[in-house]
Amino acid sequence: DQLRSFISSVFSSLGAAVFGQDAMAPKVAVPQAR
């Protein structure tokens, strides 16, 4: 789904900006890490 892909991309960017480079690798582990 395009919308899902877009949201995933946005979350990836936000995650990388907020949590740093570490959030970029484990996308699924980002919400669980906090």
C-alpha cells in the first residue's frame, strides 16, 4: 500500500531525527525501545 509505505518512510525519518541513527536500523524495535 502506498499510504503505508509513506507513513513508514515518515516514521523512519522522524525516528532517525529523534532517536538518532540507532532508530534507523531496527524500524520495528523503535516503538518498543522507548
